[in-house]
Amino acid sequence: MKSDFFKYQAQTTQFAAGFEVEKAEGSYIYGKDGRKYLDFVAGVSANTLGHSHPKIVEAIKTQAEKYLHVMVYGEYAQEMPVKLCHLLAEATPDPLEVTYLVNSGAEAIDGSLKLAKRYTGREEIVSFKNSYHGNTHGALSVSGNEYHKREFRPLLPMVSFLEFNKEEDLERLTEKTACVILETIQGAAGFLVPENDYLKKLKARCEEVGTLLILDEIQPGFGRTGKLFAFEHYGIVPDILVMGKGMGGGVPVGAFMSSRKIMESLSHSPKLGHITTFGGNPLIAASSYATLKEVLESGLMNEVEEKEKLFRELLVHPKIKNINGRGLMLAVNLGSQEYTLDVAKRCMEKGLVVFWQLYRNEYLRISPPLTLSLDEIREGCGIILEVLNED
């Protein structure tokens, strides 16, 4: 299988691991080599409830026996997509009410940008340096790393970039700005968090000039920081909320959410302002509903702070420069790209899956399932420290 993987499946790098997966369950991935590997990555923040969670599996099986795709998005009322959108409305603060279901976080970003431009009638978009919002043309256009963009230009025009947490840059938002888009916690840049009431000051500036605030919660959403969405830590509510990754519990999904007044602008002038064939797919919605319901009802979010504290207590070592992030999205600074990649490789050899940050390869990514136990945290951190002590 490994040779066919490299021969027939398009690659994203020239150094993919090609690890052969047999099955995955709970906090572990089982390889065809007969070994099991503790997973500190969760499919890059996607497997919120671990692998093959029984409630998710049951929800998928139940829906599969009823029907799969029956009609393009927005035409038929299907039970699971409706229940998912209803539960999201109940679980989020006003004025967030209406959800547009799509197929990925990147598509949700594109849809949110279209929505902001359509509603405001403005053309200018403001984003942030070192931001990451996905790899479609629209999402790439508002991502803030030129290395990943320059070979694909021309991209969207009239996009400018501010410095995250730099208050004086906020004056660059004007009455020509349709929207400002940012990750509540900057992911690819090394899990950087807002500081000094930055989000409150940004929201106030947006309201002053009539600009819509889009928050990208594709990574921190669905309980990863101890709240359903990370913005709840910072005393604001976005005009448009974007979600994905952990929303589906392991299946491909994305969504953007707003007030009814804002969202209705996609339904006319022109009609079909955003369309998708498979968005709101009932099988995916069943998995997403089961995930959201379990996150809300299980008490897992109440455990996140304790688990973060344990990670920070255990991961103390001269080779660890600092740890960024919040909750169960932590970035461990090992000083250099080469060393971090080597540590990740040796951790895998010892039975622990860790990864690195897209833009800041000196940071080791830790974004495990919310279901990870305290004993599993101790087990995985023990492996990391064992590897660090080998040098």
C-alpha cells in the first residue's frame, strides 16, 4: 500500500511519512506494523472526541440506513442538518442565529468573505500577517504568509494585512472596509493568543466604521479551549463565525454563521449568492450533531483547563523555550525547525504522534482529542521528555 500511496496519490510535500494505518480508536492510531500510537494531534485538531467515538459511529450508521445525498443544499428540509443548525443557534450568543453548512473550513472562509462583501457593499478586506485560513483561492488570499502564496498569484485584490495584537494598526480600518478576518487564536503562526483586550478593541473599531468582524474558529472551536468557541473567553461576539475541523468529529465539514439579517443577503440580488451541492450532507450533519451534542453535554470542556495545566507542568525542559496557546491547542517551542522535525520523528518511533506548525516549524504541535485522559497526557509527555533527554 505504501508504494501505491506515493505512486498514485497526489502529495503535498516531498517528505510525507507514508505511515500505514490499520485502524484508530479512542486516543490511539494502530498501524499495519502491529503497533499502537498515542495521538497528540487528533488529525490536526479535527478528531474532537478521539477516533471512532461510538456515538459518532452510531449516528453515521443510523443516517446511512435512512438516506444519503438527496438534493443540493438549501432546497429540502432534512432532519439532521436542521437539528445541527438549531443546536448551534441555541449554543451560541446573539445575534448568531443562522448557519450555512458547507464542505470544509476553507469553503466556509470563502463564503464568509462573499457574505461580508455582499452585505456591506464594500470591496476592501483586512486580514493579518502570519494568518492561515485555508488553501482555496479566496482563503489563500486572506492568509498572511507570502511564501505559501507567491506562486499562485494573482489572488484576490484589495486585501491588506495588519499585525496581530498591534493596536495602532486598527486605525487602518475605514468606512471602505467590508470585513476584517482573523483567527481567534493564530494557528499556523504558533498558537498566538489575543493580548490586552485586543479583540474588544478590534470589535469596537469595526463598529465605529461599519466593518463586519469575521472570526475564524476552524481550529479553536468545539471545546478545544474550554469554551465551545474561543471568542467566548474574550467578551465579544463576531458578526460572522467560521467553523470546521473539529465540528465533524472526523468527517469533512465547514460552516459560517451570522445573524438572520446578514445571512439573508446571500438569498437575493443575486439569488444563489453561495451554492454548494454537498454542503449540509445528512451523513456529515449526523456526525456533526453527535459531536456537538457530546461536547455540550459530556462535561469535557470543563476538563480542558486541568489538562492544559498538566501539559504545562510536565513539559518543562531546558530544550523547551516556551509554550504558546490555550487549552488543548499548545505549541511547544524547541528552537529550530530541524530539531523539531527530528523530535517528532523520534516520538513517532516511540509510539507518540506529534506534528509541527505550518509556518513556525520550530513549534511542536499538541492538539489532542478532548477525550484524552490525564494518564495518557503523562504517557505522551513522558515520551517527549525521553526524546529530549537523549540529546
